[in-house]
Amino acid sequence: MTHIEQELTRHLFHLGRTIGARPAGSAANVAAAGYIARSLENAGFTVELQTYQCPMWEDLGTTLEVGGVAVPVGANPFSLPCDVQAPTVAAATLAELQALPMRGQVAVLYGQVAATPLAPKAWPWKGEHDAAIVAALEQGAPEAVLMVQTHVATLARLIEDPDLALASATVPAEVGLLLVRQPGVPVRLRISSRRGTGSAWNVIGRRGSHDEPRVMLCAHFDTKIDTPGASDNAAGVAVLLALAEMLGAHHLGIGLEVVAFNGEEYLPAGAAEYIRQCSADLEAIVAVLNFDGVGQWLAPNSITLVDGSSAFAEVLERLMRRYPGVVWVAPWLESDHGFFALRGVPAVAFSAADRQPLEHTHADTVDWVSPFRLREAAMLGAEIVAALQGKHPAWTRAPRGQEETGEGEALPAKHRSSQPGGQAPTGRRSSP
């Protein structure tokens, strides 16, 4: 194992194993912020902790009985507390849900209405389908909601919305089968939970001033409530810190800003807060490089360019030829870099070509992360930074032809991305 792989593994293990689950506002999240701040200071960066308020939620105990028999269940983050005894009604499609009489019942959602996590009401990229599901639930006013997980023997929570005033939980597929096969079966759902507001921090390391041209390197360090978050996203933070250590030892011909964002997993709250506080400085950013989900053993690393010039795309194409294990994917916005791309800042998003189904579950452990793949992402990131030395923000920005994104923001054609090498694009997550 090379020296850089050892450093990457050290950061990965500390965040993903020693600290573990680190949702925004939790004590573990604070510990992760402190570790990142110390690492950046040791690398020679001036560190700022950018504070903001975030939603907090705590599960104090959840049980579900079906016909008097206890079955596995997990309360959805930000669920209201409840102690409900009621029959069930079930829906697999949006049309079924909209026609379902839910008042006084426990609504069971499966199939198409539970195929992916339900986008929060405030999620900037939510689709019409998710918005319609939320509207149907709010109008139907069930006693509680049970979401059925698609995969057997896993429990990735399917509603995570601090703005949704419903009691809800997720059950594994085998419990969903039990519920759907017995229409109207009586259930008792008890959720003891507490939700409120807490504090969170973005950790920012700087070399150079705000107003000089600079490259931003970023990754989010928060997780869902019950996952160690190794690939999502201790891996990305490990790359971020390794890059800070590599680049901090050199004199650069451009400013450098290293940002560990918080609160990405439920809403990109940390990125939104950064932009709120630093919007006047965005014009000086030459490019944003975001690392989210890199380094998986069973999937190649991927990159894409969102809202960048053709000249910048050509540089990325040239650099990618040195890394045959990295693939180009279609532009995607659903992480911290999206907030910058929507404001005209060129963004290079690093991730994995095929996201593993273990993400957002307790099984997202360090065993699934490859030190070699982490080093590959770090070295490519370093070469991109080197290629941007002496560049002005105008060089990386595309001409400002405008297309509507559907979210009240303007985005240039094709998300302003070229397709280096003519490689076929592949998809990326469309919900949080």
C-alpha cells in the first residue's frame, strides 16, 4: 500500500469506523467536524467553522405489531411520535394512493410509490411524482404511514422530511409482503421520537483570499441516522483531506478552498448556507470539485462536468486518458456541487458509475471501499487542480445561453456539459 493510500485509509477508518454514523447536529457529527478541522490546520490551511441551524431528530424507540405479532420496523427520520392502532390500507401506484381512503387507517405504500426515497418537500430537485405522493398523504391524513423497502433484508428509510407532519416508518420487503397479503390487517405502531433544531458546521480551509481566483474542493461529511457512511461519504472526505495534505505542501498559482459540507443527506443545507454567506465571492471560483461516493470496490469511479466551458471539458478529456478506470457520466446535480452549478460555477462531480444499494444503510462499511480507487480519485483531482493553475474564472465558464431547469433557476443547455471521448452517459441518483 502506497503512502497516500495509507493516509486515505486512515481518514476513511476514523470517520467511517471510529466515529461512525454522524447525522447533522449529532455529537458524532461535531466530532467529525473537529477531526476535519484539525487535519486541515495540520496541512497548513486557515480554518473557519461556518455555523448554521439544522433540523435534529432522535429515535427513542419504535415497534410494530401486525396482528399482535412484533415485526421489524424503523421509524423514518423526522417522523412525529405516535401510538396508533388501526387497520391498514395499501397502494402501489400514485393513482391508487390518490383514490385511497386513509383517514383513520395506516397507509401502506409499496411498489411505484415506495421505489425510491421520497424527496423532502424542500428538496430543490424533487419531481412531480414525489410532490404528488406528499400531497396525497397530506390530504388523506392517515393515522400513520408504513413505507415498504424494495430490497429484502434491508432497511433504508424511505421518508426523511423535517417539514412533513406525519408519523411514518419503513419496513423491510418481507414485512411489506405480510401487510399487502392481508388487506385491512390491524397493526399497532409506536414511535417515540423527538425532533427540533440544533447546530451544524461547514468546515472551511483556505489558502489565499476570497476575491482571488480559487479552486474549491469539497465533500460532505454527514450521514443518514443509522449508517457508518463509509462510501457515502467518509470516502469523499478522505480524498478531500488527502488532497489538502498533498496540495498544502506546494506553492500554487491559484487560491485553494477546501470545504467539508454538512447536512447534505437530507437537504444540501450546508451548501445552501455557504452560498447565503458567501454569494458575493462565487465569481472568483474557477471550478468546484465535489467528491461524493467515490472509491467503491465494485464500481468504477466516475466524473462529469456541469456548467463548464468546452475548453475545460477538453482538459478533463485529456486528463481522463491517464485514468482508464474512470468513466464519464451524464451531468447530475443532486449533491453539494449542484448549488454552485445552478449559479454558473463550473462543477466537476466525482462519484461512482453505479451506486451500491448498501448506501444509506448500516451495511455501508469501510469493507466496501477500495484504497486504490480512493487514490485514483485523489490523483485525478490533483491533476485537475494543476491544470487550472493561472486560469481565470472566465476560462472555465460556458457562454450564458439559458434554459429553464424547472426549479426557478436558469441552466444552460445539457446542464452545460460536454461528453469527453464520446463515452455513453450513465445515470446517477435522482433523490436524496
